[in-house]
Amino acid sequence: MRSTSILLAGISCLATVPAYAEEVDDAEITVTGIRQAYRGDFDQKEIPQAIATIDAKQLEDNNILRLTDALDLNASVARQNTLGGLWDAFAIRGFAGDENLPSGYLVNGFNGGRGFGGQRDVAGIESIEVLKGPAAALLGRGEPGGTINIVTKQPVYGNSFGSAALQYGSFDRLRAEADANVAIGQKLSVRLVGYAEGAESFRDTIESNRRGFLPSVGLRLGDQTRLTYDLEWTRVAVPFDRGIVVLNNNLTTVPRSRYLGEPGDGDHVARAEGHQLRLQHDFNDKWSVQLGVSHRDTLLTGQSSDAELVRSRQKLFADSQSLSRQRRSRVYDSEHFVLRGEVSGEFALGGMRHRILFGADYDKFENDQDFRRFRPPAVSGNPSDLAANIINIQNPVYGRFPLPTPAPLTNRVDIQKSTGFYLQDQINLTDRLQVRIGARYDDFQLQTNNRITTVQSERKASRLSPQAGLVFEASDAMSLYAVYGEGFRANIGTDAAGRIFDPETSQSIEAGTKLSLLDGKLTGTFSLYEMTKSNVLATDTANPGFLVTVGKARSRGAEMDIAGQITSTLSLLFSYAYTDAESRSLILDPNFSFQIRPGDPLINIPKHSLNVQLTQEFTLGSMNGQIGAGVQHVGKRSGETGTTFKLPSHNLVRLFGQFELTEGVELFGEVRNLFNAHWYANSYASLWVQPGTPRAASIGVRSRF
């Protein structure tokens, strides 16, 4: 009998593994897994950290197309303000990042989410890992609540295969996508992934166009050495949309379909071009080295007409129908370069097993923003509708006035350079007890050049962030863990006077248990945590493009994640989070001059979130299929900092399924928001509220070859 050798190094039990497969002969296959950065060689139950994985099958089953929608499957992640739908923004365990930048995330271990390339499509994604809690001793620059790591689809050696799909959905959404792996011999393989999508919207006058090409090339330089190159090329064109207005807490002030911008502003266009080159060499089955470089350029351009938020300039508060609007122009350009290397391995010392990670990374992020604005005059001066750029919210007439010309407001470039070194050792003290100790040293430099004021600023800082954890394997089915960690993140940007802020620091503690049930087919994690962070920043509304400090914040809560097979044909995905996130400082809100007090909730963070999903596979004749249903609950949450305005709770039900028509061809479909609930995705203020999509359905056909 011939043997099959499998090595799943670094990501076992965490995700669908993107692997290189080489056919040695007609009976023996060797599979070498790709080690994930910052991870090492650990089983899920050995890691003192809560980790949830959303794999490619779950994305496909639910027909999920955007990263934001995928993250809804995990209750620990809450939606945040998305800049009119132009970038991804989320909070993990109650903490979000910089309001003026997209939420950061990792792509194959490289910082990759900070630019302006639009909301990320899930095409080309193998899995999404929600790495929760105090991992700052390795990751260093992320939020203390956690980090998202996107694992992309990789080339597979020795086997050619692929799939193509075409679907049509509500609001005339038409989408085509393809994924083809082409093996060129046993040492070279190319993975080609692409998509194109055009759609209207439930929002009046809004249409979007998206397309992307995400190829990768794998080259086997030897039995133990692999070189991988990934390209990201995407374009998104969609009008800027601040959502609806809400007066006197009445969420039916206007229909959820009503667009209050100007179609004449045209589209905002977001472009991204990224490159990754990664080299992995396995010295043996214990030691490995990874080297990599990443470079990503993004550009966001466009104009928009947005509701004025300052009460003294907003006529709507006087007559309940005339919305005064700003007009804004954006040219946001970013360049992000990352260089990293890591060695992982193990050895025995003093009768104890040591598993080591040590490495270094360099990160340069250049953020160039040219922001222009027209602002309506004060209501006290009784300006004309033309002067205030008015639109009637009950009877909007688009193009009523010539579009105002925005004047220069912010023209600044920020250049952030960061260098980090990290070391982690996980020691088996006994067969059942492990201790993890680690630390990361970060050194950063921030330079800003304000081209309007000619003020140039520079700031340097450094910090050592420690981490320590324990893992106790109580039984084969249960392990207990506890961990403490500190974090450090440079605050990019300045205040209106050009002063650079102190870095953001954090302290986190977490404890929990991990379960493996039904012979490992069903796994779960229960965790408790508390985190605090200092030097938190917020947008300075009086001076757009600038920031002000809002002091300290704290988040604490409890979570439970369960996933896997209940039976051979019935699978479960369960995620619940209780999150108590609040301000810990007494400050005057920088945006609207409201008083913020200790205990005030953080914006867009529900206390209770839940996602439950069941999927049943079946056979009809000789053909296979599956059907599934899920429900998402998001609790009531703050919709505006420093006021009593709340977004109501909502419950969304979805149905999905697929059926094999013939061998290699399947029909799939889904219905979202089955009961057509009125819900709200996020809010920045009562005049900038994003309504959620009403009931929507799609149907498509997929061919596998």
C-alpha cells in the first residue's frame, strides 16, 4: 500500500488550508502547507487566544461577496462608519481604529488594509481569520480587540482545476467570476482569479461597478523551498452615499431608499494595485524561515454632497425639510510597503519542549490627502437655498442649483515608518501545561507636511510590548487558557495646529476554554476579556482632516463561538458576543461639543450580537445538494457620540442553498433579510445614518472543472 504524506504547518485546525500539492507518482502525494506569519506550529487548542475562522465554503454557501458581510458571521465584529460605502470599517470587541482611515487588516500576514482601494471583495479569499484579543506582542500595531487576517487562494502544484459562476440578483445585480488553477509541470503553477459586477441599488440613483484580477504564481525551487507571488488589481466606481437623515429619533423621517446627495457629483472611484512576494524554506520538519515583501498603491477620487452636521449651519433643524449640504472633493493617495522575515522552530532544553518564533518587520505607509470643501453659511444669516446648497428631504429635486466649488481645506502628506522585532517562546512545562512568553519592540517615526500651512512636524517613539499566557489541557476534549498582553500603535495625523499625538497604548487580559466535541468534528471557544486603551483619537469636525484626543476607553465582555459538524450531513455555525465598550474619560466631544462622560457607550457597538446558522446536505437521486438558514441579531447601539440617539436592534434571516444539476454543474441561490426588516448598518450622526438592504435574492449557476 502506497503512503500519503501530509504536512499542515502553521495553520492546522484553523482554516481550509491553501496548500501546494505535488503528485510524486500515481499513488503518492506530498502536501506541504504554507506557514502563516506570526503563527508558528500550533494546534488550535494550544493557542492562548480566541480564534474564529470563516472559510471559503461558508463564504460560498452564503453567497457572500464583500469582506464586511463576511465579518457579520462573527458576533465579535461590529460595523463602523464606511466613508459613504467606500472602505471597510469594523470594530473587534468594541474597539475600532482611526476614523480617518479604513480598518487595518492582514493579508497573508502582511499589513494590507490601510489604503483607499474600496470595500474588499471576497474573490480570491480562502479563509478569513478573526484573531481576537491581546496578540500585540507579535502583531504589534493592531487594535487590542483583535486582528483580521485574510488568507488568499494559492497555486496548487501538479493539478489543474477551476470554477466559473454567473449570477443575477435583486436590484439588477449581475456578477461573473472565475477561479482557475493551471499546473505547468510539477514545479510551477498559476492561480487565476477574477470577477466583474454591475448593480443598481435599493438607494435612489445609486449604481456601482466593480472588477478585479487577483492572480498568483507558485514556483517550487526545491523540495523544501517555495516562492509565491500575488497580484491584487481592483477598481470600484460608486457614488458617495452618506445615507438617510433622522430627526427627533424618528427613523422614518425619510424612506430608506432616499438619496440626499447629488447624482451630478458622479462616482467616487477607488483603485488598488498590490504585490506580494513570499519565500518559505523548511530546513527540516521542525525549523522554517519565511521572507516576504509587499507593496500596495491605492487611490480614491471623487466629489460628494453631504449633509452639514453643525446645528448652527443646518436649516433642517429649523423647518424639518430643508437639508443644508456641504460639497466635498477628495483625492486620497496611499502607498504601503512592508518587509518582513520570520524563523520558527522547536528544540528541547532541560527536558522541556520549546517552540520559538522570532522575526522582524519594516512598514512604511504614505498617506497623501487633498481634501476640499464648500460649507453652507450660518442659518442665522437667513441664506438662500442656493447659498446653503439646499435639498428638500421630502421632495428632492436633483440638479436644482449649480454645484458649489469646494475650496482647499486639507492638503497634507503623512509618512509613517515603523520597525519591529519580536520573540515568542511557548514551553511545555508538563504534558498538559504550557506557558507562552513573548515581547515585541516597536520603533516608529511619523513625518507630516501640511502644504497649506507649510507646517512640518515629526515625532519618534518606541516601546516594548510584552505578552504572557498559560494553556492547560484539562482533557483531550478541553483546554483552559489565560493571557495578558500590551499593545502599541502609532497615531497617524495631527491636530489643526500640526501637533502629532502620543501613540495609542493598550492593556488586555483574557481567559477562556476551548472544546473539541464529537471526535473533533465540533469545536468551540468560550472567552472572557477586559481591555483598556489610552490616547484614543477622533475626527475634528471643525477642522476636517485633523484629529483631537478623546482620552481613554475600556471594553469588556464574553464570547462563545461554535463551529463544525453535528452529524455527517448537518453543520452548525454559532457566534455570540456580549460587549460592554465605553468611554473612561470626561471630555467635551470634539465633533459636536457634547459632553462625554465615563460610562458613555462607544458608537456603533451593540451589547448583544448573535449569529446562528445551520446547513443540511442531502441527496436527490444521484445528485447532491444542500439547504441552509441563518439568523443574525444585532442589539441596540449608540448612533452618535455624546447624545441619546440610538440605532435600534434588528434581526435578519437568510436562506441559501445549492443543487447539483449535472456532474460539475450546480444551481445556487439565496435570500437575505427574508422578512424585509428595516435595519441600520452604522451611523456617524443622526444626519449620517446608513440604512441596511431590504429583502434581496439572487440565483446563479456554477461550473467546476
